[in-house]
Amino acid sequence: MLKFVIIADDLTGSLDTGVQFTKKNIPTLVITDLQFELSSIPKNIEAVVIDTESRHIDGNEAKKLIKSIAEKFRNSSVKYFYKKIDSTFRGNVGKEIEGFMEGLGTRALALVPAFPDSKRIVKDGILYVNGQKITETAFAKDILNPITDDYIPDILRKNTDLDIIEYFKETSECTGNKVYLFDSTSKEDMLQIREELFNRNLLTYTAGSAGFAEILAENLANKEVHLDIDVKTEDILFVCGSVNTTSLKQCKHAQEKGFPSVTLEFSHIASDNYGSNSDFSDDKNFLNEKIVKNKYLLIRTSNSDRVIEDAVKYTKENNIKMEILTENISRNTGKLIKELVTENEVQNLIVFGGDTLMGILSALECTSIIPIKEISSGVVFARVICKHQNLNIITKAGGFGEENIIEEIIKFIRKHKN
């Protein structure tokens, strides 16, 4: 019986949140088909995550979409609803919270955005990442969603029509058309917040990152056991489409450790007609040879520390919008990887970057995803159900993980090989 509904704006975040419930042995499903019917959700599923892919669309369209999804559950028997947001506040956070609240018919919502395990904390309403204000990190230079404020109420006010965004104080009364922002610098803080919300009967409608989702999952926790991890081969195809500096450093570290690597030609994957020209077939044939010769292969969409500057230059020289460029790259990368996966019967796929992941799974005609195991914070092992094949996928949002995360993933695959 369905007890928990999560609405997330991108796929890596959906998986990162879903796996928090899997960790508590709560049957969980990630849905990417937005035309789903409630009757199509298997009866054994207790937590469902709906990926709306709305981070980079127009804010009003995002609100409309979230509202329409939330309305499907408005009169259901579901006990808990959670609006998963990006832990660095990229995207249409304010507008999506509006749609979430309106769709469910709630006037009050608690927002707990911190993710201490991933070094995201909130203190005095200010968002810190790795000990720095968010505006002092690489997220301030994000290609599509640069973060220009570190005080969360100011971030939200740029993207919401809600009358009041309040910083929560212990003396505040949680009533009436308000979003209550909670500070938290540790799991202990979040546990206290959960108890506070429970006592005030405000735990039904909440929002935040995967960090608070884990705390909420404990409310539904069954006896902790883990789903079977089915790994039949150690061979891995790894795709990095993230331009976050953390991911770039992780890829560079892997190369220095001898990990075979190929960087796709930027002008190829940025093209409108890449999938139908000779560059595509040439690249595919070249990469097929590399896959046959190597147990592990890393395919990158860029290896430059100046990738953001290069992308901006490309949009100016070719007179296209940044949104179109990133869509081309994710779509073209997806088509290419789909061919490689199919022709080489790839069973283990690692993907860094949410847009790249969605491009690949769209090309593979993925219908649903089962999060199985959290390898480390922000890194998820899942089983992907596609139209013509199933495969293991390990995902990581761009800014997560230590420098040696690729080595740790390989160790994980080796450990669990049948």
C-alpha cells in the first residue's frame, strides 16, 4: 500500500531520494513516465518517486506540471508527501513548491533543505556547501542555474508568488500559507525537526533534499534488509556528462590511475543532426572498438576545466541558446550510449550528471527504476527497466563524492559480482 509520495525535479535526485527508503526496506519505485495512472503503481510499492525533469523548464510551466502531478494524489490515502528539491537550490524551487502546495491543498509546508552527509548545511538561513557559502562555490557558475544568493529566503523570493517565506524560529506558529525554513547542521538537528513537526501535526507535507528524506523514511522503516545486488560481470561503461568541478576532478583522478578514457568531440554532440550524420557512426565504431578492448571505459562529454567558458563561447559563435545546447548534448549523448549499450550488451552503466542520465534513459526507453543500494552519499546503485533490456546503473549528481569515487564504485562492483 502506497504511503509516501515524493516529487523530484531531476532523475539523479529522484534516485538519491528513493534509495533512502530502500535502505529502510521500504519497497520503492522511481517513475519517469508522467502519464502514469495511480492504478499502474504495483500494490507492493510503499514509496513512489516521480521524476518531473522540470529543473530547466520555465518556472510557470514547472509549477503547472508539479501541481498536476500532486493533484493525482490529493484524495488518496497516502500519508506523507515530500517535494524533493536540489540541495543547492538550482531550478524552479519556489514555483515548484507553489505547485506542490496548491495541488495537494495545503497552506503550510516545512522546508528542511540541509544534507549534512553531503556537506550541505543551513545556518541562520544561509546555505553552506563544504564549509563555504554556496555563492563561493562552483554552483555559483552553474551553466543553467547559477546561484547568486546564499540566504535561502532571498533565493526563494526570486521564484515564488507565495506571500510569506519565513525563517523558522522556535516561537513561530506554523499556520497559514507559509513555508517554514529550518536550519540544520547535523542529522541530530533533523531528527529534532522531525519530532517538532510530528508534534505540530505538520509532517504530512514537507520539502527538502535527500537528507531529510532519509529521516522521514525512518517513520515507515521495516526491518532493515537489502535487495539483491545482481552483478554478472565486472565490465563497466562509464559516462560523465557533468560539468561540475567535483566530477571533473574525479574523472581526472581516475585517468591518472590508469582508467581508459575518451572525450567526445564537442562539435559533434552539440550538433542538431548528430544522430543522422557520419560523425555519429564514426564515433560509435571507434567507441565499440574501445569497449571490446577494455574492461572499463570512461566516456566524457568534456575534459576541460574551462568547459563553462567554452560552452558560452560556442553559443555565441553559433547563435543558439544555452538551453538548446545542453539539450542537444544530453540527447545526442543518450543516442550514442544507447547504441553502445545495445550492441555490446552492457550490463553495468555508470553515469555522472542528471541531464546526461535522462538523455540515456530516454534513448533506452526506460519505463521505471528500482533504487537498490546507496554506495555513498549521492551515489546510487539501481536496476533500470527498459523496453528492450534491463541493466544495472550507478548514478551520481555532479557535485557529490570524494575524489576517488570511481575507484570506490569499481570496488563495489567487484565485491558484488556473482
